[in-house]
Amino acid sequence: MKLITLTQPRFELQTLSACCAPEDRILLRQDAVYLCLQADLTLPVPVLALASDVNWRQITPLAQVELIDDARWVALSAQAKQNLLWN
């Protein structure tokens, strides 16, 4: 499993999709959590968002995004065979 972290809301969907396998996860952090406001957000693997970043920005996720806490983020990072930061 790869944990692919997005920190910015701009990304190339086609390029990102090509890097994903079914068991991978995408984590939205920092300003990338604004993607949670897009009802039509379609990514090839399950999408997670860091709850503290969502709460700090006072947004309510509209997309199918699972909010996780810091402990779950650390656990996923340790479990992942690769951790990729996508800027």
C-alpha cells in the first residue's frame, strides 16, 4: 500500500491516477483539504483527510472523504510500503 499525500488542492488527476493501485490511499492535508468541498471529487482510491486540517479551516467535507486523526495518520504511514508527497 502506498500512502499518497496531497498538500495542495491542484493536481493532475490523470497522472495521479496512473500512480495508484487499488490498495493505495490518498491523504489530503494542509490546503488540499479544500478538495473535500467538491461534491464531484473522483479519485481512483479511497480518500482520507486529516481531521485537524479540516477543523482548523472550518470546512465541512461534502465528498466521500474519511476524516482521520493524527494517530491513524502515523499508523497508516508506518503500514505503507511507500509514502509519497504529491505537491
